[in-house]
Amino acid sequence: MIQVSNSLRLQDWEVRFTFVRASGPGGQNVNKVSTAAELRFDAANSPSLPDEIRQRLMRLSGSRLTKNGEIVLFADRFRTQERNRQDALERLLALIRRAADKPAQRKATKPSLASKKRRLDAKKRRGQIKAMRGSSGLD
């Protein structure tokens, strides 16, 4: 059981890991050992996620989301399999926690009477300045 928050938990079987060879520096280690972790989480069919969190999670995932509704995270920052596995899992949990935060509803507001008056006064002043640019009448 993977604890996401107080009220949200994922089953262990919902998160799958595969390990591949990492790119970049590392000498022989990088050529021999599969240390990079690829995490796959089927967000579209997860029984642990409520619908509203699932929708927000899929929207937040962006290019990490496949057409099948799977989130794929690739971790190769560290030299060990376990650290990369932990890194990918932490990134998934952070993404789910972000999706679990309900966005605040926007409250419609109206401009105050004073702000309307300031706007109209500024327009009048600007209009007077432009009116002064006209011909002087001496032509």
C-alpha cells in the first residue's frame, strides 16, 4: 500500500517498474547495469483514484500521459536502481498530490465606484491632451 495522503492510498500492484540502461556518464557501470527506472501508472483505470482527481491528474500529466491513460515517468538521475525507483515514485506521488488539491473557485467581482471614476477622469484628461494637438487657428 502506497500512502499518497491521509485519505488517498494506491495499491502496490498499480505501479509497475521496469529497469533499463541509463544514458550519460558512468563508465562501465552504465554499460553493464540497468539502473534507470521507468514507472508506469494506469491513471485511467486506477480503482484508488476518485473521478475528479483522475481528471485533474490526467490533465496535469501532459506529455507523460499515453493514449491508453498510463502515466510514464523515467528516472535516471542516480547511479543505483533503488534511488531511481524512489525518485520516480516520489515524482508520481507529488503529481497525484497536486491533482488532489482542489483549485479555488473564482469569485466574480465588479470594479469599485472609485476605480470607475478614476478611469473616466484619466480618459477625459487624455482626451483634453489630444484636443490640444489640433490646429492653432492661426493658419
